[in-house]
Amino acid sequence: MFERLELISADAILSLMAAFRADPDPRKVDLGVGVYRDERGETPIPAAVRTAESALLARQTTKTYVGPAGNLGFNAEVARLVLGAEHEALVTERVRAIQCPGGCGALRLGAELIHYASPDSVVHVSDPTWVNHVPLLSGSGLRLERYPYYDAATGGVRFAEMAAALERLPPRAVVLLHASCHNPTGADLSQGEWRELLSLVKRRQLLPFIDMAYQGLGEGLEADAFGLRLFTAELPEVLFAVSCSKNFGLYRERTGALGVVCDTAAQADAAMSQLVRLARGLWSMPPDHGAAIVHGVLTDAALRAQWLEELDTMRKRVQGLRREVVRALAEHCPRRDFSFIARHHGMFSLFGISTAQVRELRAQHHVYMVDDSRMNVAGLRRENLEYFARSVGAVLAGGAGG
Ligand SMILES: Cc1ncc(COP(=O)(O)O)c(C=O)c1O
């Protein structure tokens, strides 16, 4: 059976990681893989997470199964974190959350629910969107289409074009939105744009599926959830995928949740029962460890406060780097305006250079970013900012590939 399978090349980001590791040059800069890095270039485990993990190991007496919905305490806490504890949809019990293996698992499970409820649904994703959205969502059998999103000329969102495209969609079309820290562009909707989008989504009766992978890493825990909270309060149905990979530093523990918001508590119960059934057929039960740690952090006042401080530090570091890299680029590339990088949120910005220039940066200067020029700003350090900006200046002056 398998003799007919073709060898395919590894995922572009995974190949980039391997090439970076193999590069012996001490000046090398990794702006490729999408993980947070501190000033030492490390991806730390937050101290609050470490403490909660030690406490968990000390008190855990069994590893028996938890159940297909995962850790129920985690599900409740994550819904409160994302929506705010007093949110109308929580008070009226219109929301259910189910633990999933990371935000990826949540995206897939959400797609499976949509496919089960309405197999001909089309999911509309931003142009561009995170590359893994495509296999995660279309793997369920749903068809994907793109709506205009990023304006490379301004570094902002082409909101009028986006709205015009969504305005043409039929009722019940699914629109995938990034809650904040858009991956790969870094360009987010403003609060005014979220409000405008809400009235469009209401009028056209669209189903929003909101991907929340970076809460707290953009403008703050509350601000990053603005659109999701607004939509959840105002619409009868919303799906949201939550990842605890970045804000809790739990990447490999595969910790996330899918939230489903329905018009009534009874409909939410029905949707949840279907999610449990679908999860049973996908992974049966999600891994417990990361969810139990997040539950420990969020339910202990001291640990929660410590985690919030650590998250603030991460966010401020990225915001500071954005300002500093704009300054360094203005000095070394005076003919090109990179000021949009400081207006972006989260770890990523679409840098806006050609693939040929990205490759020259890699080959000549050991600076690694994804071919579409997505850069992980958190991969910069004060000590390599100048080197990075000088390298970009040299590549732009050389005119590689326009
Ligand atoms: C936009 C977006 N959504 C979802 C995820 C899911 O992350 P995970 O499955 O690691 O929780 C990521 C991770 O990089 C992401 O960038």
C-alpha cells in the first residue's frame, strides 16, 4: 500500500528551523519559528507556570483518564479568561468550552462541528492567513476561500475591501478572524473596525470563527479580546479557538480549548454534546498536563498575579523591540519606510521584502525569516538589532530580486 507514497519536502518553517540550527555562524539571527524569545534568545517557562507544575506533580496521585471534554475546571477558567468573568454569555450559560490539544486541535474540532452541522459550508480566511489554517480547517472537508485583508503598501488592513467582500457572502458563511496579533501580518482590526464588522456579520448572518492564539501579547489581556467579547455578546452564534501555547509558554504540552457560543443554553448543551462525540473520534481525550497547570495558575491568586506580570513583561519586550527596530531600520534603510512595524501587534510582522531578498538575507547575513518575509520580532535582541538592520540595508541596496 505505502509503496506508492511520494516523498514530500518538510514544512517550510520546520526546514528553516533545521537550516538555522545547522548554521555555524555566531551572528545568526532566528526570526523564523513563531515562539516567544526573551533577551537571551530563550523561550522560558514562566515562573508561575513552573510553580503550578511542581504543585501539580506533588499532589497528583493518578494518571487515570479525565474524559473527552478534558479538565472541566480548565474549560471554565479559560472561558472566563477569554470572555471576562462577568460576560453576558457566561451569565446566561450560552457558552461551552472543550479542552483540545492546543489551538490547532481547537481549530480542527471547530471545523468538524461546522462540517457536521452544514457540510457545504465555506470558511473564508484572510489573505494572507497562518499557513496551518489551511490543512487544519480543510482537513475536515470544508472548502476554504480568501477575503482581502492585508495592505502591503500601508502595512495596515484593507478594511473597506474586506468588508465589501464579506458583504457579498451568503447567510451562514463562516468567517475566520484573528482575535489579535494577526499571523503572519501583525496588522489587527481597530475597535471601530470590529464594531463595523459586527453590524455586517449580523446583517449578513455570518458565522464568525475567532482564532485567539496570542491573548495578552498584543495590547493586553483585555484589549486583545475586544472583538471576541463584542461578537460573543451581540451574536447568537460564535466559535472561538484558544491557545495557551504562547501566553503560558506551554507549547509542547498542547493546551487549548474550543469555545462555542449559542443562542440558548439548551442549544449550547446540544453543541457541546456533539463536540464531545467529535473529539472522541479525533483524539478521544486531550492531554491533561498543560490544562491542569493553567487551571492551577488561574485559580491561585498569587500565581495568577505573577503570571499576569510575566505576560506583561513579554508583551512590553516585543512592543519595545518594535519601536527599536523601526529606529534602527530608519537609520540603515533611510529610503524605505518600515514604521508600520511599530503599529503592528504581537510577535509577527510581514516585513515586505521579496523572497529573493529573504533568501539573500539568509545566505549572506545568516538572518532567517519565512520566505513570505514574515518575521518574528521576538527573535531580535538588543545586541543584534543593529546587525539585523545593517544586513537589511545591505540587501536592499544590492537590489536582489527587487
Ligand atoms: C494564528 C494561530 N492560531 C493557532 C495557533 C495554534 O497553536 P497551538 O496549537 O500550538 O496552541 C497558532 C500557533 O502558532 C497560531 O499562530
